Amino acid sequence: MEPSPLGIARPKSLTELVTERLRARIISGELELGQKLSEARIAKQMEVSRTPVREAVNRLESEGLLRVEAQRGCFVFEVGPDELGQLCDARVCIETQALQVALRTDPRGLHTALSACVEDMRRARAGEDTSAYLAFDTDFHDLLVAGSKNPFLIRAYAAISPKMAALRNRLGRHIDHMAKSFEEHVIISDCVRRGDAETGLEVLVDHIGRKEGTYWELFHRKTLREANDKG
């Protein structure tokens, strides 16, 4: 149930439910990047008509998770190295600004949210639950931006967050990447606690802006393999 503008809970529409389920399948990696989707098959699997499926596809296309091509059909998004680099550049702009604003306006609230998320990540690592860890990784950055309380920054980040979550689930599972990622999340949270904006920003930029290491190696390796398969 979702609240209405009057604060009265209302049931989600079929379109909203289908959108959520389809988005989750894309982000989790259940649906492959570039995979062609059948609206009829999705409607049958979810036991709905094709109308809410078509509307869900339109919504997810606007989020960048699906690509619709005339005469060809609907496909899960794909990214090349240039676009991945551009996504990282956009994240640097949005997240660093959000961190600076949050540190000025509500550093205690931001630290409370981030530290709780770090503990969730710690427990997921201890339990070797990689999927949960990566979901908390996504939450950490969503919380960081939300901490700015700036609706324009929040909306700008929402435009790329689902796509980054989908890429994270496909490329962020390497043990070395997760170890370094966790260490940096801990440092960023601690910098917020101490009010150390300079170090926090430096680590954040390195964390989301680097274009090297296991994450990028896995991306380029996967891209090359897919190109060879198509060839």
C-alpha cells in the first residue's frame, strides 16, 4: 500500500507492481544485459494483461533500464566503456555535492544512516551474502544523496541509481573489489562522524570515480567476450 496525497493508504496499481518486479529482475541480474524481452511472455509469467506490461516497459525505458527499438522489440539496457565512464563522472558530480550539503545541514543524521548501513554491510559480508552486501552498497549511496535533503540532487541521482545498481550486481562481486569497497564505505562514514569533509570527499571521489581495478577489468573482459561471441 502507498499513501495518497491525503495520507490515505492506497493499493498499488498493476502497472506499479509489474514495474517493480521487472525492475528487480533487471537489477538483480536475473535478466541479462542486452536480453530481448517478450511482453506477451512477461504478461503470462506475471498473470496480467499486456497493458500494464507495456506501461511498465515505458516507465523502465525512461529510467534507462530498457531499450525499445522500432520493428525489433524491447531489450535490457547495455553500456559501453564510454557510457560507464560517463555514469561514474555523473555520480562524482552528484554525490560529492550531496555530501558537502549534508555535512553542512545534518551531519549527525547522515552519519546515523550511513553507519547503520555499514553495519548491515558488515553482517552481509560475515554471512557471505554477496547479493545482500551489494544491495546495501546501493542503499549507502542512496542514503548519502538523500542526506542532502536537496530534491534536485535526489531526482538527478534517481535517474542513474537503478542502472548503477544493475551494473553493481553484475560487476561488483569480485572478492577484492568488495573488500576495498567495504573499507572505503567505513572510512566515508567515519569522516562524516568527524566532520572531515576533505578526506571524505577524497575517498568518495576515488571510490566512485576510479576507472581502473577489478570492477573495470571485469567490465572490459565481459564486453570483449560478448563482442567475440557476437562475431
